[in-house]
Amino acid sequence: MKGQKDILLDRLRGGEPVSRSQQMKLTLLLSLPAILAQSASVLMQYIDAGMVGRLGANPSASIGLIITSTWIMSGFTAGACSGFSVQVAHLCGASDFKNARVVLRQGLSAVLFLGIFLAVVGIGISGALPRWLGGSPEIVEDASRYFRIYSAFIPIGAVGWAASACLQASGNMKVPSIMYIGMCVLDVVFNWIFIYGFDMGVAGAALGTGMSELVTTVFAVWYVATRSRELKLVGERGSFKPQLRVIDKAWGITGPMWLQNIILRGAYVMSTAIVAPLGPIAIAANAFAITAESFCYMPGYGIEESATTLVGQSLGANRRDYAKSFAVITMLMASAIMTVLSVLMFIFASDLMGLLSTDPQVVALGAKVLRIEAFAETMYAFSIVGYGACVGAGDTLVPSAMNLCSMWFVRIGLALILTPKMGLTGYWIAMCIELNLRGLLFIWRLRGERWMKDRSLSKAAA
């Protein structure tokens, strides 16, 4: 029996009227599971950081040094997954489930090959990377070991991510949410075993996370292949060999997203290099503050996934008015939630940092910069969800260019000026200013309809 979410999605795909209240209801039905999944992901970060934080400032700094580099790797896999999942969203919006399954098959194999390539690169540079980032001798070895283990699991995580992204694109947010919650629980178990049981320290945190990804990926692939209403592969023959027309469509979305990944994540790596000379306390405080801040912005990323799905399916069904409406609804919803959470983050900044570290200097410095960042969260919400809406429309080039200018000219430019004078506080002031500007840029981008122009991918696999 169909649930309310499936009924409303069928109305959208079938050209039937969907009232504003029904649009808001559908947004909530898709967003709540996605927010829950993001909450589980954030909790997993807290678990990793908290467990390693109990080992001391140097182990924490070793992960803090390398974490932005792991974001670059995950950004490449996420961009590749979006190249296929956006096509799936448009095809499902057009009720073309057969071709959606064609794209799914090719997407799974393509991201697997990409993951293998990234793993080889990551393992190859793991020894030198911490030194390139300016890490001090006492943290370099642990940082190398963490990145090496992380890299080895990239192909597994990439396939799971692709399966989950395509499920979400089909309108199924519930199962990916359950999957991420399960991964969070497994992360606790495996971390405890490897960090403390086998006394592996920082390497145990990487191995624990990798093992939880392995179990979750197996489940995700099994579900999408055998149980998904729209994407079930069992009982239908088809090739997993990537075809040029599907890859070409995927590259039109993925290419700009990879450019953005290099732009954004590269800026994060540059930021790490800016912060590294401040010493282990600043590195640890910076890393833990980023983790603590995720408490505030994780609903935004959950709603972003809904925005991508809703905009994509609306355009696939040739319903541009609803695509614009869903973009506005999701952006306003995210900004309201993140504003409330930013107030709580400002009030409880010391408590959040205390969950992650027992070092009083790390806690004090982290709480200070968190309170600065609280003033950026409202506009940050507009940039997060605004980008998700653009991705759903296949509009990734201009948003990537916007992010390039915002990150490199504003954040990094200001950070180079302020950090040497003000320490870590200066870097977070630069970040706060930049995030407010980026939010304004995305409001400007979505004010009209050019971001939706001629971007339907509903014939991608035809």
C-alpha cells in the first residue's frame, strides 16, 4: 500500500495539481528522513572525534590535519554519484523507470572504477601528504596511517554512496536514513574494537569507519537491486557497462561538480595549511569546531537532498513552476531550522566542544570560534539548499563559479590577512564573512528561472 509520500510523488509525476500545502508536506516527508540520516552522520563524526579526542591533542591534530584531504576524495565520488542520481531523478519524474534502472547500473560500475583509481592515488600519496600540509613531526605518522586506511575503503564507500543517492533520487529517503543510522551504530562498535580493543589509536578510527561503510554498502546494493519500487534490478537483464550517452549526460553534471570539489575542498586544504603553523592546539580546536558546527548545519544538508530530488523530479515531469516552488520552500525551511540551531550553538558552544575534547585550551578556543560562526548559519542554509536545487536542475557550472570566487577570493584572501594577526579567530571571522556572502549569491542565482532553462535529463538514457 502506498504511503502519502508515494501518492504525492505520483501526483507530481502524473501532471496532477499539487497544492502549496501538499508541496510543503511532501518536502517534510522527504526532508525528515534525510535530516535523520545527516544527524546520524554527524553523530558518527562526534563519535570518531570524541573517541580519538580521549587519546590526547596530538592524535586529534593528526586527524584534523588530514580531514580536509579526505573531503576532497569524497567530493570526487559524490560528484560522480550526482551525475547519475540527477538523471535518475529526472527519469523517475517522467515515470521512465526502465531507463532509470539503466542509469543506475551504469552509475554503480562507473563509480566503482573511479573509487579504485582514487584509492590507488590516495594510498600512493599518504606518506608525503601530511608533510605537504605542514604537519609537525609528532603528528605526521598517525596522519599518514589514517589517510592510507581511509583511501583503501574509497571504492566500497563510493558504490554505497551511489546506491543511496539513486534511492534518494527515486524519492526513497527512508531506507538511506535507516542505512546511515545503522552505519553510525556500527561505527561505534568497530571503533571501540579497533581503537581500544586492538589498541590501534588513530588507525583504529579509520578502520572502524571503513568497516561500517563496508557493511552499509552491502545492504544498500542489496536493497536497491532487490527491493526498490522504482529501481529494482532483479528479474530484468541489462548491462553494467557504461554507455557514452549516459556518461556524457553524467559528465555534464559531474564535471562542474568536480571543479567545485577542487575549488571548495582545495580551499579547505589551503585553510589547513594556513592553520597548521598555529600548532597542535589550534589544529585540534579547528577540527573539533568544524565537527561541532555540523550540529547546526546538518539539517541543511538533509533538506538539500530533498531539494535535489524534488526539483529534479519536477523538471523530469516538465513542471517548472513546481521546481521553483520546491526550491523556495526548501531554502526557507533550512534557513529557519539552522537559525534556531545557531542560537543554541552560540549558547552551548563550550558544552559541544567538551563532548569532543578534554583539553581545556582546545575547548576554550573551539568554543570561541563556534560563537563567531553562529552568525553565518542563516545565510549558509541558503547556499547549501540553493546549491542542491541547482544540482537537481542540472545547473552546476555557474554555482561552481560562484563558489570559486567566494571561497578563494573572499575566505582565503581574508584568512591570509587575518590569521597571522588574530590566530584561529581570524580564520573563522573570514569564514563567517564568506558564508554570508555565499548565501546572498545563491539567493541571487535562484531569483529567476535561468537556472532551470533547458536542463531536463528525462531522455538521458532513451
